[in-house]
Amino acid sequence: MLALARKVNQSIVIDNNIEVTLLEIKGDQVKIGINAPKSVPIYRKEIYEQIQEENKQAAKADVDVKALKNLFSVEVK
């Protein structure tokens, strides 16, 4: 992990197109701003972990292929 010291309104740049700016420090909270292309997904870590877990559970689920094809009006032979 890279640890950096920044002051309010100072930024770091990641991969030439993502800018992270320290916006405010209030007590034990730090507010940051992230400027990135719309194609770059940005999640809070706890949400990202929840998405990953749900994807794992979905991958384990049994899939009724006939029902799925019927859902999309694909003829099953």
C-alpha cells in the first residue's frame, strides 16, 4: 500500500485519468472527490465486497435453461 500525505485541495493522479482530491477534513472524517471517466466503476469497499459476494452466490445457483430461454422467447428443442 502506498501512503501519501495531502493537504486540503491537493490531489493525486492514478493511471493518467483518475484524480483523487482531498476536499475536507472534519474531526475523524476525510472527504475526498474522485474525477474519473464514466467507464471507470467506483464503489465504496463495503459495497464492492457485497457485489462480489452476490456474484459468487449467483454463480452457484442452479439455472433452469428452458425457463430462461422461454423468458427470452427462444424456442427450445
